Amino acid sequence: MASHLKPQLHITLYRGWPGSGTYVWSPFVTKLEARLRFAGLSYRTEAGSVPKAPRGKIPYVSMTKTEPGSQTPGPPTTIADSTLIVDKLVEDGVLEDLNAKLSPAEKAHDLAIRALLEDKLYFYQTHERWVENYYTMRPHVLVALPYPIQLLVGLLAYRKVTQTLYGQGTGRLSLEEISRLRQQVWESVDALLVAARRKKTETDAGDATFWVLGGDGPSEADTVLFGFISSALVCTAGPESRKVVKSFPVLEDYARRVHDRYFPDYACWE
């Protein structure tokens, strides 16, 4: 009988900030939390730190397995990058592949939505937080450091971010251009969610949650989308993003339904 038992998996998610029961400002952290919660997979959270993180990236996870009949966990496996973490868990059979039943066209659509948010909107948000609202962003991100050290580390982080943004292209745009492009992204996403909610209302009134591709369950794009919406709503260093998201009622409705179903233990945004 013991040979048929599965090892017990213990996951520690390092979110970059201390505490629990609240959303953090990183969309990638909430993306990963949503992915785990969509699967009903338990985990615990710790702050962690960028210097300790593989690849120097937040979030990262540490995973240990306890074999059947043993009380001693095996050696930990530490992985960074939210996408690579999910890929590893799917590969190991810990998570179900949310996109397995999608058609090739739907998979391409899903990937395009993720790229729109992670490879485009992310840089507009980074500019807003680190350049336009630096003095709000710095103390929040560096809260664990003494104030004099915050000044030095904050300056180094600012220089690195601005160099990255300039090389990527966002740093070469005016504030008006960034604002317009950010608005276009959210308008496009809102249109998808309006159609998805309408389809959900017409076909099934039982489950209140609706998904960006209009299917019966979430795809990988939903984890990213929920991460970016909730991040925009809780981050005080991104007032313009919060204002834009709030201007689209369906965006917040989508996120609140996901929150109510999968994050009932978390404080919701106002």
C-alpha cells in the first residue's frame, strides 16, 4: 500500500514582503499565489529577499518532499521566476495544465494576453512606480532596511530601473505617451472581460466567476490578469494605474469575484 502513496509536498513562497493575509505590490507574486489557489494547493509565505533569491527575482519558492512513512523532509529545491515555477510544478504533476484543453488558437490567444501584461504593461507600471512616484515606492520596497541604507540602495535601484527602462524603450517615451499606451492595454483587456462576463451570464448563472477567455475555468492568462489588476488596486505608488482600473467596472468586478472565491482570507482592496 505504501508504494502507492505520494510524497507530501511542502511549498514556501517568498513574496518579498513580510506578513500574510494581504496582497503585495508585485503582480508576479499574486499571479503565482492565484495559480496555487486555483489548484487548491497549500503553501506558506515568508518575506525572503532579492539577494537570497535565485536569479535575484521575487517571487521564488522552496519545495521539500516528505516520503511516505518518513517524518523527515528531503533536501529543498529552490526555483525563481513565476512562469518557471509553474512550468516545473506542471511538469512534476503537482499542478494540472490549465491550458491543456485549449485549442492551438486559444493557446496563442492566452499567450498573447500574458505577453501584453508581462512584457508591455509591466514596464509602464514600473515607470509609474519607480520614476513618477519614487518617494512612495522606495520606503515600501525597502521597508526592511534602516532609513540611511534605504537612501543608498534606493538610489542604486533607481539607476538600475531607469537604465532598464531606457534600454527596453519605455524610458524613451513621454509621460503622456506612457499614459496613453497604458490606457490602451486596459481598454483591450476590459473588452475581453466584458465579452466573457456576457457569455457567462448567458450560459451559466450558477458560478459567479468568469474567465478572460470565456471558458468554464481559468487559463494561465487569468493568473497573470488577476495579478496585474490586484497589484494596480493595492499599490499606492501607482495612482494613475489604480484610477484607470477603477474606471473600468468589469475589471474590478472580475478581480473581486476571483478574490471572493479564492482569496477569502485576504484583505480586499478598497
